[in-house]
Amino acid sequence: MNETHWNVSRETFYLMRKFKIGIALGGGGVRGLAHIGIFRILEKNGIVPDIIAGTSMGAVVGALYAWKPDAAGLEEKVIGILKSGIIDEIGSQFSKAVPKRPFGRVLSLAKQFFILNRAVVSPAIFSASYAKKLFAGCGLPEFFSDLKIPFCAVATDIGHGEEKTFWGGNLQEAVAASSSIAGIFPPVEIEGSYYLDGATVNSVPISPLSNYCDFIIACDVRPERRIIPSFKRGLEVLSRTDAISSYKLSDIQIQEADFVIKPKVGGIHWANFKRTSESISKGAEACEKALPKLKKRLLQRKISSFPRRLLSGKCRRPPQE
């Protein structure tokens, strides 16, 4: 009987035969904690990402999961961080809830004036020392090399006006850079450049994964677009046009994903950490609902990509592997 012998190195065999799944986690403050629920359901069904990319809160959740791939442990850790009180100041400053009593409304207006004034005269509402304490409280390891799953964090280089993808180096600095919301946290300096929230350039970071994955799952936690019938102030118009530009850009970028999971968290304010459990549950619900279609798409892609993976080695290893 004739036999065909394949002269293939171990390295090439790994690259050709391995079907790689990437997951892109979008930003959105508390809404981004829905990613934990998504991880829980994927994990339960044996779908574990080979590579993770995150923006803003997606970078925080993604880095924590890449370090310790255990959704239940991640949820427990996040709840513990919230109970520590380190995040309370953000919730109190930016909660949309306005007291119904007249004096409460006066206090709310005074708080808004204070926030706006602080944002105008200072680089950010919160100091660099508070931001450092906040991100240190996440308990991340210091370096990318400590992670069990390859991971990248997307940030905005505000000096050069470019997208920056961090694949290696200091993990804590990269996650802080990706999560530093403009005007709220000061820019993070890394090697002479200044970085802010990656959502400005890539709110659901699919593109960094495209060269390394056969199938990309995008987790989109952006708020729903609302119809606004009228505008009374110029600042409202400026804010609205900026929001439209951002949403349209994200709509184009998200088309690169092979599958999109979109939890119904649009009604949750980004700073309302009292709704953390709700956000996590919404993520799990959305993933559970999407699971049959996701499994079908994964199987189809595994079958259709097999010849290509076998013969050409489409996927490359990410920089940190």
C-alpha cells in the first residue's frame, strides 16, 4: 500500500493545524463587565479564546481573563474590587441619578458645575495618583509575559493621533492607557508618548486580531443610539456630532468580525457600578441566546478553513507568543 509522507516541521504543523479563535472586547465602563458573563458561557461550552484584544473596560476584563482563564474567579475578583470602595468616587461623580427633592437637585447642579470647572482648568477630573491607585487595584501582573493567553490592549496615541496596540511590555501601564477616559483620567505616558482610552480609535478591537485568528468573536457593549428630537445648546450639538462620528466608525470596524455578541446593556450608565451584577447577567444571557448560531458558524469555518490551514498556514503567532 502506498503511503504519503509529509515532511513538515513541528513549528509548521502547529501553525497549520491549529484553529485559532480570537475575541474582541469593547469598552463601555460598567457595560463592559458583561464580558464576564460572555466568558462564563463560552467557557461552559468549551469555547476558549486563543487570543484576546481589549479596549478600555474590555482591556481590563480581557487582561484579567488572559492572566487567569476562569470566569467564575474573574467575577469574584471584580466584585471584590468593587466592594473595596476604590471605585465609589467615580460612581458618585458621574451617576445620572438626580435626587427628587429640590435641595438635592441644587446639589446635583453644583456637582455638575464642579466637574465641568475641574475639566476645564485641569488635565482631568481625577488626579494621576488616584488613577494609578485605581488601576493598581485591579491586581494585574506587571508584564504581558505573565499572561496565560496572548492579549493586546488598544489605546489612542493623542500626540500622533494614531491607534496603538500594546502586545508586550508593562501590562499595567498598557491597560491603564487603554482605559483612561479623556477628561476624566489624565493621559498615561509610556516611552515619551501620551495615551488615552482606545475607544476613540477602535471601540471593539477586531483589527488587531485579524492576522492571527481563523475566527473572531466581537463583544459589543456600546449604548443604543437614541433619537434626540431637539437641541438647546451648542455643546449638545457638538457632543451629538462627535457621538455620531464615533458610532459610524465603530459600525464599519465591527463588520470585520465573524460573529458579534451584543448584550442588552445599552440602558446602563457607564459609571453605575451598582448594576454590575445586572451587566454580567446580560452578557451571559446574550451569549446563551447566540450560542447555537455561534457553534454552527464555528463548525462551518473550521471545515472551510481546513485546507487553507493545512497547506498555507494562514495564522501567524501574535508578537508576545
